[in-house]
Amino acid sequence: MGRIFGPRRVVLFDMTVSDNCCNFYVGRFAPSPTGPLHFGSLATAVGSYCLARQARGRWLLRMEDLDAPRVVPGAAADILQALEKLGFEWDGEIVWQSRRQEAYRQALEQLRARGLVFACACSRREILASAPHPGEEGPIYPGTCRPGLPPGRQPRAERLRVPRRQVCFRDGLFGRVEQHLADAVGDFVLRRADGIFAYQLAVVVDDAGAGVNQVVRGADLLGSTPRQIYLHSCLGQTVPNYVHLPLALAADGEKISKRHGAVAVADVGDARLTLVRVLEFLGQRPPAELRDASPREVLAWGVENFDLRRVPVQAAAPPSAGGSK
């Protein structure tokens, strides 16, 4: 069930779930307040919550509000309210990425001191014009500024040098995953041209800082994981275990996103049925009597009975609301 990104090369990291198990499970849910909580992100919340509580571990909440231009006013409060109505209880204080700029700056400085970061003057248009081939998430950076800035050019972004080797790890659902960083993504951005720290850096720093050792999230981030594993290594941090849950698809076949609307949590009945639908989407078999339970009782059933072996790999549309009643 493995997945390969790019051609095979020498293995840089080869991780399995058992390599990195810790005595105490620390998971997390990290929504972005760029819109309401939707079905796909709720599936991640339910899966990560059930696995953490099943292991009697901690479940942390982080608000990924780092990209200020994309943050929607009031969205964070709406997400928190929805989670509370659905019966979630998180441990500790909520972490806000917008308040962690100094931690990201220090990590970037650590990487600079090791010679792993270089300034880049290239615009996106220039990269598109000179990229050797398309990658997983856009054009592959061609290495233009790796030897130094071209004469007369000013730095725009900062990038991490990646080795010409392969990163391998074992995902809890997808199995063995391999990616050749140089061929699949190239030297990637750590600080953008607008000065905002990149997601890849922030998520690694935040997970390490909070002691997160079990990352459960959507399969749309599977291709980002090798970069994050490499970054953890560069910063001398322990790499978490990873489980990537299937994507929820809208009627148009696209991944459900915030533009498809919020999950239904207007009242207890809505919240209960939404949670039952999510559990069914994740391959679980909630009993019919849960239709009369409270949202907390539905979640408690999920914690007690969640079985990762039942979770499908393939993306799919959520079960109909009518089928859950």
C-alpha cells in the first residue's frame, strides 16, 4: 500500500511506526481559521481525537493563523464553538501560530548557522519558466540562487537546501511512503517573499515544541511529510509518527474545503448526526442507538471502538445525512 513520489534513490530516512513510539501519546488538531470547520477537517479532528484518547494520551489544539492575509475574521471563534458543541475537550492552552514568530525566527537562524538556508531572488514566474519539470505542488525549484544571488538581484525568500537523496517513512494508514526531495519539490521555502514564515517550518517547530509525537491529519498533506521529516532532522528533533486519513470529496469530486460550507452543529441533533456520519466515513460502525445519544456520548463510543484498520485509504464522499438517521 506504499506510495512513491519521484524516482528511487538512496534512502535518507527509513522510519516505521514502531521506530518512534513513545511512552505517552501526544496528538493534536491544527485547523486554519480561513473559513468554517468543514466535514474534511472534522474527520481529521475525530480521527486524531479518538486515537489520542484511546491511547490515554493528550490531544492538543493549535490554531494555524500564521498566514494573516488568508485569515477570516471570526473564523477561529466559529471553529472553537463548533468543536465545543461537538463535545471535544482539548488539553492545555490553545497555541496560536501568530504568537510564535520568535520560535520560528530562532529555528530559521539555527538552520542558517548550519549553512542549510540560502536567500532566493526568484519570482514565481521565473521559477515557472525555468523549472525542470512539474512537481507534486507546483514547479520544482531549479536551484537558480543556490550558489548565491545573481548580480544585481535582491533576496525575496529563504529556502532550505535539500539533499539528492530519498526520504522514506511508514504511514499508519498508507504504509511505506518514499519521496526524493530534490526531484519532487526541490529546495523549498522557509520564509516567503512577504516575510511570512512558511507552513513547513512552522508546523515542524510547533509539533516539536509541544512534544507532539503522533500526527494524524488529512491525506492532502502526505506529500508534505518527507519535507517535514527532513526539517525535523536538520533541527535535531525527534520525528513524530504519522497517520494520514482519507480525503472527503464534495459532489463535484473535489476535496471538501471551506468553500463547501460548515458542518452542521446548530443543535444537539445536528452535532450528533454529523459525528455519526464522520465515524461512518472513517470506516467505523456506530450502532443505530447512537442516534439518541449526546455528541459527547458519540465521541466516547468513537474513543472506545475506533479501529484504524477499518479506515479506508481511498478518498470518498461523506455518507448522506439521511443514511445516519
